[in-house]
Amino acid sequence: MRAILNVLLTALVALAPSWAIAGEFQPVGSIRDAAIAALGATAANGQAEASVDSRLRMPACAQPLAATVTGPTSVAVRCADTPGWQLYVPVRVRREADVVVLARPVRGDEPIGPEHLAVQRRELGASDGPAVTDPAALVGKRLRKAMPAGAVLQADDVGGNDALKRGDPVTLVSRAGGMEVRMGGRAMGAGKLGSTISVENTASRRIIRGRVAGPGLVEVNL
């Protein structure tokens, strides 16, 4: 890609009118700065780099350069003079943020707990989606698929906040008169915390209704 860009820039110089070659040229640094600023970044703190050949010779622009973002890593820089010119400048943006990552591998059917999560400073690519920054927002939820330790978690990686899905083994809890009875069961459908779902008592095969009190826990009245 860089080789192709150099060829195109060389051709632009060769085709430039004689008045442009004899006159003043636009500083290459100003073209880089315009491209980087269009993405809301700065070059001073190393957030972004614009690829502009230092041999480029474009006619000096009497007006401030205009820049338009044309893609995640591309900016069109334009001189509005008559005649003017336009260049497409590749830009690489570096983004760093404190994001939530997996401290250990997590299966897709495994509820996420605090022990699964950590916060680390990471560099994010220009094409990366919004990363999760608050671990509490993920606790009790499930991933759409299994992910390895160290993976940066994005909002789209989480399937929802269902505490249970159909077929999950559950513990049925019944409380009455200061006593508590626990037995094994199976969820007959998905349910969020606080919702009411149907469950099966695996010992009696009886289908009853109960309230989802937590991951794997359903409160029932027997």
C-alpha cells in the first residue's frame, strides 16, 4: 500500500503545472496535522500517525486545509483554492483505555462472576467496538461464545442478563416457618433476576413456578 501511495504521489508531482513547481509548496507537516485533527486525535502525544511522503510537493494553499474522514483509517485533505487539490491520507490512530478483560477462560454457558474479570490498560484498534469499562455491568451475564483469558470484552460479546437459560440445572429453595428446604431442579425456560419461570423438580418430575433469585437459584412455594 505504501509503495502504491508513493507512485501516486510521484505522478502528482510530475503532472503538477509549472507555476506550482516554481512557486511555494504546502508544508507536509500541515497536511499530516489536518488529517490527524479530523479524527479528533493529536500527533504530539503519540495518539495518531499520518502517512504522508516527505517528498510530496503540493501548491501552497491560501486557505486553511479542510479534512474529511472517509474511513476508519483514511482522511481526505483538501485545498479549496482555484485550482485546488485533494489527497487521501492514511492515518493510524492509537487508543488506550482501562477496559474489562477476562482473568481466566469463560465458557459461553457459564455465568460471569467477579472472579472472571480484571481491569487492564489496553491499546484498542481503530476498528474495535466499544469496550466494557465497568466490571459490575457484566456480573451475572453470559458470553455469546467461549472466550480465552486476556480477551477484551465488548458490549456485543455479552448475550444478555438472563440469570438462567432453558435446561440449566437449578437449586429450588422453599422457605416457610423459619425453615428452608432445598432440592434439585431444571429450568424450563430463560429468566432474568426477579422474573418468574417454570422449573422441574428433578426428583418428583413436577413442574412448578418460581422466582429467579440468582444464578442457578429459584425460590418456589411447595
